[in-house]
Amino acid sequence: MLLLLLLALLWGGSQAQDPRFSLQVQKVVKVQEGLCVHVPCTLSYPQIGWRDDTPAFGYWFTAGSDSAIGRPVATNNQYREVQTVPPDRFQLIGDPKSQSCSLLIKEAQVEDTAMYFFRVERGRHVQYNFLRNQFYLQVTALTQKPEVFVPEVLESGRQVTLICVFNWAFEECPAPTFSWMGAAVSDQRSRPTSSYFSMLILTPRPQDHGTHLTCRVEFAGKSVSTEKTVQLNVAYAPKNLVISISRDNTSALEPQGNSPHLEVEKGQFLRLLCAVDSQPPATLSWALEDRILSWSHHRGPGTLEQHQLVLHGVKPGDSGCYTCRAENRLGSQSRTLDLSVQYAPENLKVMVLHKNRTVLENLGNGTSLPVLEGQSLHLLCVTHSNPPARLSWAQGGQTLNPSQPADPGILELPQIQMEHEGELTCRAQNSLGSQHVSLHLSVVYPLQPLSPSCSWEGEALQCTCSSLARPAPTLRWRLGEGLLERNHSNASLTVTSSSEGPWANSSLSLRGPLGSGLRLSCEAWNMHGAQSAAVLLLPDKGLVSKAFSNGTFLGTGIMTFLFLCLLLVMKILRKKQTQAGTPDQAGIPPRPRATRRSTILDYINVVPNSGPLVSGSCCLPVLFLLRLLPWPLSCPNPRWSQPSSQGTARWKRYECWIQVLILTPTICETWTKSFVSSEPPFLLLLPLRIGLRVRTHTLTQNGAAVPLLPP
């Protein structure tokens, strides 16, 4: 090819160059195969033998062609045949009449590579070949591609315009055919268009991200084409979020599916994987309720982002609503999973609400619960479990009916009785297991009245005291001002104490003479209170023999005296009833009837070898005889009969029982004596301290308390 160029230049140079003719054209013209090229060219020639209206013809020949008989590649002389096929690929677009010889080459082919010269003809004198002003056409392979202008980031759903331009296109060249191809281009938009550039209006979708879009430029002739392909970068909000689950460390992940609920057993391994498709890659986070557990950022290529949450040995506290959230600048997406940790009942507790308290007290398994007899008891049984456990109360193997059917964990015992004592058990059970708590209900009661007693045994005074309570009381003896130890012994006394169940017993043995002012009492106490009973000591032991020696005679005398007193009382009673039938002339209203209130002071007279002692009080008719005798006697409290509707008697009946000791300590006879008078009987105002127990009474008269038996 270079050799051809040199030969053409040498051949052209061999001709004489007429300075009146000149031509300007670039020496080398390069064009890629199939493209169009415009070769600018200007010339000048002398005005010899032609007028302005004389036509001017121009011809372009390949080097070495005979301009006289050869066929040019391009001419404006329609009567001259050209050699190119198709005949319009080379076009003389310049007008030699206007000193232009510009050439347009379309659809250049490799075979078109050659040297070209121009010939001008105008009239008979202007016929000239510009052999020294040739240009070389070099046709190369088609390597140029169109330019596609696409925004760096496309947003899903937002319309955008794409432009494809081919820079080798000239206005003089025919427009190439543009076409768009790709998954993002619909069939209607992919129709070829002929223009110097092409625009594509596109609404990208999330699935268009990463796909290829091609702009193709086709030229006529040999169907030469070129194209350029770009990859679409479509940004879109997170989508297709999926949660996968693995219940152990080795098994494959299983998609969650449509169920938002997941049940696992306590202690089980659990792995939750959250995956989402997004562009730009989203930030993933796991949250439990409103608490963020973990989050991750995109670390690698691709649009699929994953983040896992691992729970090693799930706990009941892990239950709740888990949320996986994916978020980028275009939006967010989330999905929830309700995790339920299943476990057997645990942390079973029994709480008790005591009387007059507002705070619940926790009771552990095996706790002993003392409750005062007659009080109410409220027990509450609570546990943690999933699914919720069934609660029940049992006593001695028998299930108790719940106090509140809607809440079987509550047990209410409105009044504690002895039969409630025993083991109470609360049981919680579900499908995964059970748990129970037992407690021992111990019914306690306050101190019962003390029952001390004393008797002489030889030279020693033996006293015993017992008390009943739960818990068992503690008994102590108080001698004078001193408190004796529970189990103590010395030369003058011995104290022995014991307890069995609710009973507490204590015995005291006093040796030696007893002083006249010696005081002895038995004291008992426990957590519910305390009681004390005093024993009055009478040190005169000689009364015993005297009592027995005179017992027979004095006993007979007492009976006779009592019989006479009875007759006297009956006589006085009849007389008063007769007087009561006569109306009161003075019109003085009867004195208000007295009422009785009593305070109890307990005393004990210790009489040698007296046997069992009996409580009571006595009245004056037998006072003097009884003061001579150490015999025990018993009288109840005064009893006042209802006023007679026909009498005016204000003081009614006072009954007295006398226990008379004749030969044996326990022979008793009962006598009744009535005293009736218009004034309070003076005999009731005298002090009396004879008998096992003396009760001092008061009468209420006109609102004032009057002592009956002063101490």
C-alpha cells in the first residue's frame, strides 16, 4: 500500500505542475470500516475559456486510473459512470464551479484503501489532473463504540432518560440506526431508531439492578454495527426480608414461613438468620421488644445482606417479640418473630397474708406455719412456667376446692380449726413437668387458765402447776419476789419442769417452815400471752388435827344451826311478802335494783391434808362456825331474783353452798339460806377469805360501785 502511494506520487510528480492550478486536501484520511468520512477539499483554476454559466465538472479517481477513459469513484457529471458499488458510497459533495472538491465517503470498506486524486473540467481549456495533490484513504477495522450516558445510580420507580451518541456521525453522513437491548427495556422501547443519537426513557425496577443495557449502532451496506453495553446500578429499598431458623448448631436453616410464632424449650440452641435484598446494601439489626440486640453493616459485594442472632441455651427471659429490621436511604423493611420459651414450673413460691398485715411473706418448702386458732389464713401460690401451669392445693393427699375458681392458686381458710393442722401442698403442673411446695400448718392457741394446786406430804408442801397452749408454754414459779429456775434443787426447795405436746407441767416441793407473809405464784407464758395464778399459804398445820378431832361434833352442830337459820329465813320472807302487798303510803318509789359487775381475784388457802380444794364464798350465818374450822366450802356468786310484782323487797336472794368436812375430806352437803330485807344486808359487807377461791363482788347502786367483800 505504501509502495502504491509512492508510485502515485512519483507518477504525479513527473507531470509538469501548472502554478495556475492548486488544490488543498489532507494527505491522509483515516476511517473505520463501515463509517462515513468527510474529506474537505478546495481548488482554484484559471478563468480561461469559460464563462460563469459554464458548467464545471469534478472527478475523483483512484491513483493509476486513466482519467480519460477510466471510471471515477465519484463525480458530479451524471453522464460519467462511477465504479463504486453502490454508486453513491463516494459522493462529490463539493461544487467545482465554486472551487470546492469535498468528498463524502460512506460505509467505508477495507477495499477502499487507496490513493485518490482529483480532476477538474470547465470549458475546453480547463481540464486538469491534480496528481501532486492526492490524499491517502486508510480504512481500518471498526473499533469505535457509541457513548452511553447513564446516571451513576438509578432509583427504583423513578423515571430517567438514557442517551446513546456515536461521535463519528457527520451531518453530511447518513444517520446510523440505534437500538437498545436489555432486560430493563420493553419491546416497544427497543425498536430501532435512525438518528445521530438516541434517548431511552426508562423506569428502573429493583430486578433491573445489575442487568446489562446495550446501545447498538448499525450502518447500512454490509450491516456493520457497533455497540456498547453498560451495567445498571439500580438503588431500591430493602425487600424480600426472610428469617431462617436453626434449632441446633449443625442443622440447616429453615425459613420461618408465614407463621410469626416459634416455640422452643428452655436450654435449647437457637440461631436466627435474617436476610434481605437491597441496594445499596441495608443495615440489619435484631431487637427484642424495644431493645437493640445487635446490628451489622454491609461488608462485601452483592445486594443480599445477612445477619444472624445466636442464642446459646435459651432462657425464659429470652421470650418475646424479636424484630429483624433492614434499612437503607431509600426505605426499610422489618419482620417479627414471637419467641415462646417453654419450660416446666419453677420458682414456685407460697406467700401468706397474716391478719392485720398488708405485706405478703414468702414461705419456702418445708416451712412450719403457726396460725392462731380461730384466725383466718390467706395463702397465695405463684410460679413461673410456660405454658401456664395448673395450680392446686392439697391437704393430706386430698385436693382442696379452690377459694376462687378463677385463680386456683389462692387458698382461703376463714377460720382455722384444729382439723386444719397438717401438711398443705401447692402443686404446679404443665406438659413439661411439675413442682410442689409443702408447708406444715400448725394450729396454735393461747394459754388456758392455770390450775395450780398444793398439798402437804409429810413435812414438805407439794405444789403442781400445769398449763395448756400451743406452742407449749413455759412455766416458772415465783416465790416471794424471786423467780425460780425451771429445773432447780437445793436444801429448801426442788423445781421440776417438763412439757409434752401442748402441755407444760411444773412441780415445786417446799421443805421447812413457811413464813406467814410468804407468797407463791405460778406463771406461764408463750408468744401469745402470759398468765399468773397466786397461791395463799396458811402455815398453821395444827389446824389439821384439831379439825379432825372436832369434825364429828362440829359438823353435826353446823347442820342443826343451818336448819334453824332456814326456818328463820322462811318466816322473815313470809312477813316481808305480807308487807309488800300493802301500798306505800308515803308514795316513795322503790329503790333502784342493783346490778352486779365482778372482778376476779384468785386466792388459794393451803390446808394440811385437805384434799382437793374447791372455789367459793360464804355468807354470814355460818361465818363464825367456819372461822373455827379449816374446812373448805363453796358458794356461787350471789343470785338476785326478779322483783315481785306484789312486794317492795329490793334485795332478793343470796344462795350459799357450804361444803362440810366430816371425817373425810370430800363429804359435802348443800344448804340453802335466803336473806331478805329492805336494806342491803350488812352480812355481805364483811370480808370473807375462806374456801378454795374467794370472789369479791361489787354492787352498783345508783351508779356507784359498793364493795361487797372488801379484800
